[in-house]
Amino acid sequence: MGFIIPDHALMPVSKGDKRNNLCSAAYGQSPVRNAPAVIVISSVYEKTTVKYGERGVRYVHMEVGHTAQNIYLQSVSLHIGTVFIGAFDDDKVKNILYMPRNENPLGIMPVGRID
């Protein structure tokens, strides 16, 4: 199920298992298909660039790194695994997750049991 975050609350935007489609969009990387949960980190650059200009893009990428680090740290504390996947077709991910045109997927993190 996909979620958006208006007013700091999660709301479903679609139903169904998107892992096979996301795996295909991620050029067949099997952790995306096999993980029990997949986190897609995305951004609307204009929310930051409106205040910081083009430098805001850099700040967004820094925040993506911080977010990924926190997911890694939480995964370790829960004794589960994750990996940051940056190789994927942006347009396919956007279509699969019904992202608005101005939202950009920046990373995919499958999380789950370590084999």
C-alpha cells in the first residue's frame, strides 16, 4: 500500500502488492521483490528550492542520506536487513506508486529478514 504525508499523517493512496512491479522498475533487483516491506524515499524539490534556490536540491539529497541512514540504524536495531537501491527507472516507479508529476523517487529500500 502506498502512502502520502499531508499534515504529518499517513494516508493510503493505493492497494495491492507493488513489489513485483517495483522490482521490474529497479532493473530486476531481487531484494525489492523478496522483501516483506519496501520503502521508497521521494521528494518534491520545489518545497526546498522555493526557500534555498538551486542549492535546495543539494539539501534534499543530504536529507535523503539522513533518512536512509536512519532506516539502516533502525533495521540493525530490529535485526533485519536493508539496502539502498538507486538504480531504477524513475518514470516507472512514479507510475507504479501514483506519484504526482512534481514528486521524484530518489531511493528504494527493501527491508526484511536477513537470509
